[in-house]
Amino acid sequence: MKSNETEKEHLKHVLKAASIRAIRTVAQTFLASVGTATVLQDVNWAYIASASALAGLCSIASSILLGLPEVPECCHNDILDGDKK
């Protein structure tokens, strides 16, 4: 069983990695949406904000469900299983 301090450090690492991925995903979606809308000469800012936010939420959900390559697999399973070893 992991110590409390180790679990806190691991959770901090997971949250940082998931946040970085989500921010990058939001930025990529924003830029792609603006680029597409600019070509069409009609920038719908509400649509762009909505699509970017949804992309960020999907990124966080996939990080939680599928794991992160930056975080060792064994540690991700410990969090999902509640460390039932």
C-alpha cells in the first residue's frame, strides 16, 4: 500500500499531465475552428468556445479512462482500483 505522501505526489503528477493535455487540446481545437471559420469568412465565437470546451472535457475524460503515457500504467491502475492490493 502506498503512503499518503506518495499518493498525493502521484495525484499531483496525474492532474498536471491531464491538465497540460487538455489545455493543448483546447488550443488546437480553437485554432482549427478559427482557421476554418476564417476561410468561410464567418467566425461564430460561441461555436468556437463551445467546441473548444467540449474538446477539453473529452481530453480530461479520456485521460481518466484510458490513462496517460506520462504516468506509469501501474500507478494509474492503483488510482482506478482504489489501491486494493
